[in-house]
Amino acid sequence: MSLDYSNSQLILDTSDHPQGSVTWRSPSNLAIIKYWGKHGRQLPRNPSISLTLDAAHTTTTLHYHRREETTTQGISLDLFFEGEPAPAFADRIKRYLESIGDIYPFLRQLHLTIHTENSFPHSSGIASSASAMSALALCLCSLERHFFDTLEEEQAFLTKASYLARLASGSAARSVFPFMSAWGRHGDIAGSSDEYGVPYASFLHPSITTMRNAILIVSSGTKSVSSTAGHALMETHLYATTRYMQAGQRMSQLLPALQHGDWDLFGQIAENEALTLHALMMASNPSYLLMKPMSLQLIDSIRKFRADTGLPVYFSLDAGPNLHVLYPESHAAEIEAFLKADCIPFCEKETWIADRAGAGPKEIFN
């Protein structure tokens, strides 16, 4: 059954002149089963499941006050990214806010000023749109709750935030939940939906909820192809149908590994999914090669270290050159000593992010 959040009643009374701000910090996420290919309005072609990160996050503050103009006008918005005006990003956010006018008609009654910043390099293969759009969606839900006394129950609040985040960026649907979240219908996940993400933390083995994720920055530059363009390539991709079937099958294999803490199976699937994503881009038309020579060298180093030591250390990648190194907290000392000696010296300016499975978004009260 499809959700319909349209609500023409969410209009401020003419006597109301609200003014204030709301701030949310929302994490990026790393898809273990990758979402690649979409249809309709940000609906996935296959189910996905992701690790919610901790250190890689976006902090967004939304300031608001009542406009003098009539509500028939469009969205009134100023946006600053890391302290500077960002016209292209502002245009994207404005189009998004206008597109949800049937859900939040009160937005046309306000002037909005958004300040947003990331804790990690933008557009380099870490899911910046996931953290940015989920943070914005959480701010919007906070406005609804504040103005109209709705969304008091946490699950209703997070489900709507996930739905709104998905309309802005598909992977953002998974960033509003702690530790792990699934998005897209799958028979093995009760309540799963193409329209919003669902939490999966309650099913995880403790070693998964304490997973470490070292993000090795091979390049902080902008990707050569946007995720939106990459998804569009799947519409005519020779292997699309097989890929969507494969993703569902791998999800069924992965879920028991997550529940039982089977790191060997988890790591095998995580690495295969990452390489499948890049293989799809290399086999598309036009084709893209987003890994760098150093990405491959680091993959070889990690696999050799694993073979030599038997330690459960694995890699993943998003749509970019930077590696996510995944390993259990119980082996953090040995693995991080290896990373510092044999991997981090080969990163761009020796840059890396010591991340881990995270407890999800947090509202910040000033």
C-alpha cells in the first residue's frame, strides 16, 4: 500500500508569525547491498541495506521566519554550504522543497535560511547526499512537529523523515536509522518498502553494531559522474535485469550473516557488491572508471593482510575511489596498526576517517 503524506491542512494560521531554528546532525551511510538503478520518483529497482556511519555526517541548521508575501509564491530560500553561498546546491534544494509543496504547504509561508556542512570531503564517493538530505528531512519533520503537534511517536517521525529524504536522494532514506537500515521491498524483511527505509538494528549480532569502518581517502576530488547519472545508465544497461535479481539473492544471503556475526560471509558479500557496482559502471554506455590506481593497490594490500593473518578485515566502496575498510572492534588494534603502516601513507595527504557503526541522527539544541 502506497503512503500519501499530502496534507493541505498543514498551513500556518494568519495570526502565527513563527521565528526560530532547528538543527540536525545526520550520518552518511555505506550500502553493503548496493542500490543502483531507480524508477518513478526515486524508487529503487532493487533492495539495499546499509551501515549507518558515525563520524561522516552532515550538520544542517534551518532558520525560519514568516514571510510577508502570499502563500501562492514559491519557496523563499538562502543556503550556505560550509559558510559560503552555494547557488547550485541552493537551486537543487529549492526545487526539492517546491516538489513537496503538497506535503508541506506551510513552507511557502516561510523564509528559510539553511546552513549546512560536512565532516568529510564532498562528492568523493562518500554518500554526501545521504547525510545532507536526511538532515534536511529531519529538520522539516521537526518543523511539522513544532507547528502542528504531529509526529510525536518516534517511529512515525523517522518513517516520514525517511520518506521525505528518499524524495531528495534515494540513499538518504537509510540514514535516519541507527546502525543498519534496509530500503526496498524484500520478502525476508518484514515491513520493507520502496517508499522509505526500515530499521534493522534489532536483528544484528553485537559484533556488527560495533563494527569499525576506516575510510581511506584516495581522492577528495569530485566524481567524474554523479550518482543520478549513474542510476540513469542502468535503464539501458545490458546486465540490469540480472543485477536486480542478484541484489535480492545477495540480500537473502547477507541477512543471516548479520544476525549471526558471520564475518567471512559478510565480508565476501560486501566486497563482491562493491566490485559489482564498479563493474556495472565500467560496462555501461558511456562507461566510467571511478577507482584510481591507488584504490587497487589498497585492495591488494588488504586482501594480502587478510590471507597472511586470517583476520576478518574487508573492504567496500561507494561510487568513488575511496575505500571503506570494515572490521570487528575486537580486532581493531591489530588491523589499525596495519592500516597506519601499510595503507594510510598511500592515501591523499595521508587522510583517513576513523569511523564506525553509528547510533543514527541527533537533534542538536542550542
